[in-house]
Amino acid sequence: MSYSDFTLEKISKIFGINIEERTNVFISLNEVKVDAFFIKYLQNNIPLAQAISTEKAKSEMIIAPVLIEVRRLLDNQISLFSGIDFNVNIEQGLNGFCDFLISLSSQQLYVTSPVIALVEAKNDNLKQGFAQCIAEMIAAAQLNKLEGNNIENIYGCVTNGNQWVFLQLTGNLVIVDLDEYYINQPEKIISVFVSIIRSEMV
């Protein structure tokens, strides 16, 4: 079993996780100022990625640039991992490949202090990505506990490149933010990432 094998029902049964759907979870966050060059770069990438219409194209041309901009806005004080094995608890199925992980540590040699797991939705189906994302968030929480990291909240994001949905894990509760963010307003997406990371850095 690996992250991609989980369903929401399995997660609830195995880990005792409660899942709630809410709106306006991140509505009060302050919007950050995004680099104008990045906006132009992204606007050039989006039509090409959508025309190619493969997960790889969306990952390379849309998702990765957004996360790199988040890292720049945080003065490169976080680490960003792409396409890595994240094996935390094989017995519980918390192992396998992760699309992206963001850590509160600035070192890039290995994952420590993970705070955000991002899953690229397969076949543009965001809901199918929720279970995988939550499993990765649980693994991140377990790793932080093992390492003695006092990180109260773990966040997740599921995206198909166009739509972005955010999740939050606190204890045994997962909140799914029903407010979807769209890539034609990248400032809003990036502001959520920056704000939730800053909230855990203090």
C-alpha cells in the first residue's frame, strides 16, 4: 500500500481522521505582491501547458513555477522537494512517491520539518487527489512528531494546474477548503501558501 492507494474511507478507519468541508478557511489572509516578471512568465506558460494537456507539462510549466515563487517570497528559507520518495511508516502504508513537499527547513539534502504536501490531481479529478494528499499530510505529521518538531498544523493542496484546493490537518481533524482558487489569479494561490507557511515559522 502507498499514498495513492488510500481512499477517504480507509484514512478515516485506519487513522481515526475526521474530515470536514468548510468555506472561507483562508479568506482573511493578506495578499502578497508577486513579481511582475513571474506573472508574465506564468501567463506565457499556461496556454502551452493547457494545449499539451499532460500532467508532466502542467507540473513543469505551472505548478513548479508557482512553488518556486513562493520560496522566493519567503527569502528561500524553505525547502521544496519534487518527485521524491517519502517513506515514513511502511506498515501503515505511509510510503511512496510525492509530487511536491514543502519543508520549513532551508536545507535541500533530505526532508525535515515538512509542512505542506501537494498532489497533482490525476485525470483532472481533484476529489480523487484528496485521499492521497491527506495520507501524505498524516505522514508529514508523524515525521515531525518523531523528529520532535513542534508543528501544530500540516497543510495540503490538490491541483490540476488550473484549480487549487487547500486542506489543513490539525490533530485528527482535516478541513477541506471548499473555496477553489484558480491559476488566472496566481496572487491568491501564492498568498495562501506564503501566509500558512509564515504562520508556522513563528
